[in-house]
Amino acid sequence: MSLSDGWQLFNLALSGAISGEDSLQERLAESYTYHLQHVSSKDVTEKVWTQLEELKQVVNAKAAVGSEGRILASTSAMSGEEAAKWLKKIASMSSDVAQAYGVEKYLEESHQAGARE
């Protein structure tokens, strides 16, 4: 598992969502399109992977419309409340990945310190 990759992608997704000035729907679409769709199952915990698969289904629920792809069509059809709900879930997933990454890093450093002694 490469939690550092997952942590970085979630961090980028959240940074963009927080600092963006677009609608919540557009920020959700951008977070998923540019960052979260690149997360693989080895980059996150099993729990987070399940939640990401659910998000994938939600942001791909609608057919593409004109020049608008599936993700933008799906998020554009959401209410602001629904988009906000998913952005909050992304923040929660990010927290889970960060915690798991911290544990992984601690165990690696502990193992390396033990090998040096």
C-alpha cells in the first residue's frame, strides 16, 4: 500500500475545493477529475476505497451532455447541499488516509530504527 500517494492526491483535491471560487458542484467535479479518480486501491484503506467507489458511481451517474463530460453533467445536476455532502465526505476520507499514512510512516521509522540498533 502506498498511502503517501493517496494522501497527496486527497490533499490536492481538498486544497482545490477549499480555495476554489467555482460552485460546490464544479469544485467537486474538479476534485474528482484532477485528483481522486487517480487514486488506486493500494493508495488508501479498504474503507476509503469503498467510499471512493461510491463517489465514482455518483459522479458518473448522468450521461454526458454536449461538450460536458459525465462527471460535470452528474455534478451539475446535484444540489449545492448534495455537492457539499460529498465534499465533506472527501474531507473525512482524507482524514482517514492521513491517519493511516501517519501510522504507516511511524511503523516504517520504528522498523528502520530497530534495524540500526
